[in-house]
Amino acid sequence: MDFTAPIYSKSEILTKASIPNTTFNNWRIRRLVPFGDIGIKKESLRTHKYSPLVLAYLICLKYHTGSNRRQYVETLKQVFRDLASHKQLNEELVIAISGWGAGADCGVFKDHATALSIGKRQSSYVHVGMIIKQSMGKYA
């Protein structure tokens, strides 16, 4: 399975991730999305194609609702870079975010049960493996 093969246009990415264009451009300018590492192809001066990994990353980035997301972004970047380089997906991979998705602390777990046993009760859980699998859609 090639997660980094560019297949989506920008409009498809924005529709599937349900984010506005201004948010996408803001995240891009602030370098919250590692486009070069997870699959983007420049077709012309104005058009790009994006991989399913970019789509999944944008969906996962939406889950942090607080203002202090530095650790979450770094953790998310590391998970997606590892996936892009190793090309092996753990479909049960979970990231826990403290404070019901608004806290600064987060952690990566191999499955939801482990995250529940180790993580706090007031955490939000992002099922990264499932999101990546769904973003592959018919291309899986």
C-alpha cells in the first residue's frame, strides 16, 4: 500500500477533511503539516496533488481543540513520517490528548485498550490507524 501516492486535488482534500480553505492555508503557512514528507506533488504553478496520508493528517490535526498543540503536532508529524518511511500501518494506533482534546500532553499507543489503561480519564482519543485506513478509501 502506497500511502504517499498523490491522488487528491485540493478541493477533494478540503471536502473530505471538512476544513475551510483559510484553515488549510493557515496550517500550511505555520508549517503544521509536513507536506514534503507525507506526499504532495506539484503539477503546475498553482495546482498540487495530495496523498491519502495528507488527508488523514489534516483530519487528525482537527482533533486538538486547544491553543497549546505543540507537542501534539510534533507527535503527529513523527507518527506520519514513520508511516511514510516504513509503509506499515497499525490500524489500531491511537493518540491520546489530555484535557478532552485541549491539553498540551499527548501520547501514542498501539491500541485503544492500552491507551485507556495508561491514559487519563479526561483524555480524548484519536484513532489514527482507522482514520488513515478510511482516507485510503477505494485506493486501499
